[in-house]
Amino acid sequence: MMKNIKKNSDLFLGIRGKLTENAPLGEKSWFRCGGNADLLFQSADFDDLGDFLKQYPKDEPLMVLGGVANTIIRDGGVRGCVILLGKAFADIEVEGANITAGTGALNGTVAQTAAKAGIGGLEFLSGIPGTIGGALRMNAGAYGSEMKDVLIEASAIDRSGDVHVLRPADLQMRYRSTTLPDGFILTRAVLAGRADDEETVRARLKESKARRRDSQPITEKTGGSTFANPDGMKAWELIDRAGCRGLTIGGAQMSEKHCNFMINTGGATATDLENLGEEVRRRVRKETGIELRWEIKRIGEKA
């Protein structure tokens, strides 16, 4: 538990957002399982987040989450404070052929907004679960495009409340990886689209959605892809080759529909999910000699 923090009206002066002690966090994840956060903060707006950060002790752990899509919350919960960027950071603005979005905005909503404005090039976002912040943090991608291809700049706030503007080169964006300076919280992104015919963009978006619906278990309790693709290979093919399609541990299963997607069939614990992932990695390593890298984030402490 946190050593120096107790939620009370005197500790964080002027804070307008919601502070919750021992907050259920797992139920907010797309897997719908996992433990609690010692403290959960949902800020009222950007200024409120800055006020909170200026007062939050620098020696206490701090973590930021958005849509909690590609994340397993371990059953032992998360120590310190979790900042959840939600509606207060979900604004989307159209500026010419570019889109400026808060990092709490859903990727699918950004793609829809772009289509409505006749902006192409951002349709791939509809294939990425979660929010712009999470997509930026892991340089997420789908259908041959990824965030580094469209990012113009991002804004971040540090633990002292200071604001920074970051270019793609500052973030060292690589395949499913972004390097963010310690303590920086991404708050906004400017994405480059291109002027296009609205109906044409909507048609491409509809096609992308149909492809995702037909190939991924999107109606299940799941995250995004469990493992990153090794160079020149597809993770799902390696998983299939190792006989792991449909593999089950407890209430966790590698999807029959897309075997690089892990699902909570009902009643799975975070431990079930993580143990299943590690068993898949073991079998793939034994069968192929290839070490799969987790793409899903696993945070918190084990039970």
C-alpha cells in the first residue's frame, strides 16, 4: 500500500477531479478481471491534472491508463496512484487535413471523425482497440499503418506540471515501441491525414471494420494482439504451429477465431491470462526456437 498518501480533503488542495482509494481497476479493463489500484485519480480537465501532479509526492509510484484495452491488471492490484485519462481528454478537433485529439479519445472515434470530415489515411485506427494515448505509447498499428506514420507532434505533461511538445524523433518510435521520458504523461496528439472524398473514406472504414469483425473475437472480453510479430513472421502463425489455437488455462483461452487474441471466457483471473500467455510462449519457443514478445501490457503485482 502507499506509504505517504491518504485520500482526504486537505492533501490535494484545489483538486476538482475524482479520487478513489482501493479502486476496482480490473473491471475497467477490456478483460474485465484483475485487482484494485491503491488510489485512482480521474481529473476534471488538463489544469486539474497539472494541479494534482504538482502536489503528488515524487517518491510515490504513478501510472497512467486510458482505455485499458491492451492491458492485464494483475490480481494483486497496482501500488501507488493510477491516473485514468477519460472524457476530459477525449476532445477531437479537425484542422484542415489534420486531426488533433486528446489521448483519452477512442481510436475508433478519431477514425470516424476523420471520415466525416473527408480526411483519409487514419482508417487504420478503427482496427486498434483503446485510446490515442495507448496507441501512441506502443506505436500501435493495423492494416499496414502505424502511429509513427501519421504523428506530427504530441504534447505531454511531466510530474512537475510542466508541458512539453514532442516530435516523433523525440519518441524514438519503432515497431510496437515508443520511448517516453520518465514521468511524462501524453495528453494530446496531432495526426496527419489527407483530404479525401468522404464517401470513399467511409467505404474504406466500413471495409476495415468488417475485416476486423470477421477475423477477430471483438465481441469477447479481450484486448488487442497478445504478442508482437517477430521480424518477417506472423505471431498467430507461430502460435497455430505450436498447437495453441484454443488452448485454455482456467477461464483464459487463446481464441479459436484468431489465435493471437486472448479471451476471458467468463471467470478468468489475470493470473489465468498471464499463465496462458507464458505457456504459449514456452510452446512456441520449444516448437520453433522463437521467443514471442508480449504486446499486451501486464501491470501491478501478482496475487
